[in-house]
Amino acid sequence: MSLGDDHDGRTSEGFGGSGQTRTRLPGSAEADVYGGARRPVRSSRSLIGVVGVVVLLVAAIAFANRGGDEDGATKGNASNPEAAPTAATGVRPVKGLTGDIPTGYAQDEQGAQSAAANYAVALGSTAMFNAESRRAVIETTHAASVVPELLTSLDSAYSADFLRNLGLTAEGQAPSGQTFVSRTMPVGTKVTARGADAVTVEVWCNGLVGLAGPESTKPVTETWFTITQKLKWVAGDWRIESSSQAEGPTPISGDNRASTADEIASAVEGYGGFTYAR
């Protein structure tokens, strides 16, 4: 992904630099029980060099290294920019599928925004935690020129030790009786730069990551982040050339009762995802 692009990083510095995207690993927090989870306490610990950003990889790293969550919500800035329309507009932007990933977008800003949203969903899915399915996702969403280097970096990032810390097998599977959850839900998109055959799109996302099950010690928690994707028109479709990820904007958590592990697992297995269109 990062091909010499400088980006603002997670927590204002986690990603960026020239030639690579850097992920700042969050520290662990105090233990908590399922249902009391809010947001993990984050602190600097070390850096993982990755040639791109994968949606929810940062959240997964935090999940793998934490012992619990901070009690209470974190307030954000109360800026109130004019909202863009959230309903799909114009012509049908998605023409087909490559595997489970929508592909075949219009060569315009609307098509680029639709591509960025759907690619964010794919890159934040459980498919990224298995080497074979991860390769399929990366090859479908990225320009061919960046795929080999990116896969090498991601194979290193999704190591056996990392997966074990998540409570997963070396193949990215959850233990018997538990459900691994990794989902990204785009909230909105906007174009921030436009060239002849290139568009930069920001995707504001809400994500879920964790293990749902009666014996889970790392429950499913939510995270908010913004993905910046630099898309290039390649072989008749939009493909990611580089990207970066930053934390937030994060709303104040509401007073909803936290669901049980079984309710979360049932919801994830019972509710399908969407094809996003601008």
C-alpha cells in the first residue's frame, strides 16, 4: 500500500513515513469482564513495519495485547461539519463480484467511493486472518504492482504468535465453542483528491473485533477509525495503491446494555453484511 506516501498516523503518529506505513502497538490495560468493555487503554509500546494498512489490524493488535478495557467513555471534539448525503446516488456503481468482494465500479468519484467502502469491509473481515483467503482479498483489492511486497509484510504481521495471542489457531480459526468476530462497517466516505486516473477517498468506519463465547477472556469490542485509500484506475476498475489509517472520529459511547457473548455470536452468524454504494 504505502508507496512513498506520507500519511497522518493512528493516534496522530502511528502511521506514515516514506515508503512504508507504521503501526504503533497499543499497550495492555487492566482486566475487565465481558460486557464492561468500552475502549482499550492505549499506550506506545513498539512499532510494526507494514507496507500498507489493513482495516482492523491495528484494533486486532490492541485486542491481542490487552487484558481488559477502560471503564467509561472518551469524549471527542464537537466539530459539526455539514454532512454529505448517505443514500446511494446515481447509476448502479457495482457491476459484479470477484469472490465475495464487489468489483466493477464506475470510473468516477461515485465509483471510487463505493470501491473504497467495499474494500474497507473486505480488508477488515475474518478472511484476513488466514493466509490463503488473505491473499485473495489483497489480490482483488490492490493494484498488482503492490501485491507481492504487501503480502510479505502481512504474512509477517499475521504471525502464528500474533494469532495465538488473539486466541486463534495458526489458520486463523476460533477455539471450539467460540466465534471470532472481525467486521468493518463504513459510516461514510468522501473524496479528498482527484486526478485523471487516481482518487483519494477517506472512509469513516466502525469496527468490531474479539472472541464471542462463554469462556472468552477477550470479548468483542468496538473501534472507530478513518481509512484513507489512494485508488488508481487499473485494468478497468479501481484498485488500492496505498492507504493509511487514523483513529476516530469516535462518538461518546451510549448507555446500551452490553449483550452476552452468546447474543453477540448469534448476531454475527445471523446478520449478513452489505454491498456499499455511494
